[in-house]
Amino acid sequence: MDRIPPGRVLAYGDIAEMVGRGGPRQVGRVMSLFGGGVPWWRVIRADGRPPACNEVEAHEHYRAEGTPLRPDGRRVDMTRARWNGHS
């Protein structure tokens, strides 16, 4: 998660796929227990919604990093913001 560049995001399921085990819920659980030191706002739901418990703070980071948002301004534009894992 700390390798996801500013302005880019991954869904919980994307990370589970990269790791090769578990699923989105397991990634969320690990992040809730051990993710305080990483840019947690860059890991979101597949529909572009940030973590509900930290939505306001996540949006502050998105604005600061220039993360592409959908027209509603409430969700990240996954098509434009999803990180491919390489650049």
C-alpha cells in the first residue's frame, strides 16, 4: 500500500489479487489492525468510495494529491485513478 503513488488508488480486491490470497474483507481487516502507518486513503472500495469512517479526511488527501474524482465529487474515478502497479 505504501507503494501506491499519490493521486492513485487501488481497491481492496485489487490488493488481495496482487497478494494472491484472501479477499477484499481480509485486506480491510489487516488494514484496520495494522494500516495506520501507510497511506490508507489510497485503498478504497471498488465503486470508488473511501472508507466510511474516514471519508472527510480521505477527501482532503484526494484534493491535496489531485486524485481524479467522479462528477459527484464523492467518489474516486476508478477508471482514471486506479494504479496499474508499475508506474
